[in-house]
Amino acid sequence: MKIAIVDDSMSVRMMIVISLDEMGIDASDITEFSTAIEALDTFEKDYYDLIFCDLNMPEMSGLELITQISSDFKHLEKSKIVIVTGEEDISYKGDFKRLGVHNFIKKPIHPPAFIHLIKPLVQKIQRDTKKMVQIS
């Protein structure tokens, strides 16, 4: 499973990595990006099963990144996107769902709550990946 974390906060990225590690995800399967621009360069050519994306980042917002992923990178259309945000009011959630966002996680990251929310998604991705390997 390939996972991308796009967040300008090193401590948030670290908490996500720690949480994923507790779920048995190998660190070598995780790529961290401190800016959306940096992630875009990689997303142009690489596939990720799961993408965690902050909303408020310098240079390019998470919404702009997700919009570009949705419109320009057909190879990422099956990727599961999870928004990581400190925003209280996400009244525009419907817009994100239309762009393929699977879920939202509130900052600060608390590993037990994170794991509870993300584990079913990770398990589904793992099952789907296993099925695809068996078919090929």
C-alpha cells in the first residue's frame, strides 16, 4: 500500500506516521510532502492508495490540490483521500465528497481516534488490493 501525507506541519505528519505504524503500516510505504506543490510533482507520475491532505498550506491549498488531482490525474481516481484539518466549520463538505474525498480528520491528531477512524479504510484498501493481485 502506498500512502502520501501532504501537510506543512512536521508534527502532524509525524503523528500520522506514528498512528499508521501502530496499525502495522511499514514506514517505507509512506511518503511525506511538506507542500502541495511538492506533492503535485510526484502525483503526476506515481499512484497512491491513500492520501492524507491538509487544507491550509502555503502556496497551494489542500482544496486546490484535491481539485487538481480530481481533474488532471486519472491514475489517482481510485485513491482514497482523507482531509486533515483544524478548521471547525467544514460546511462545504459536499464539495469535497464530489472531488473524491473519503473522510475528514480533525487536528490535533490523537492516535487512538485516528486509528479508529482510518483502520476500516486501510483494511478495505488492503482487501481490494489483494483481490486485484489475485485477478491479474
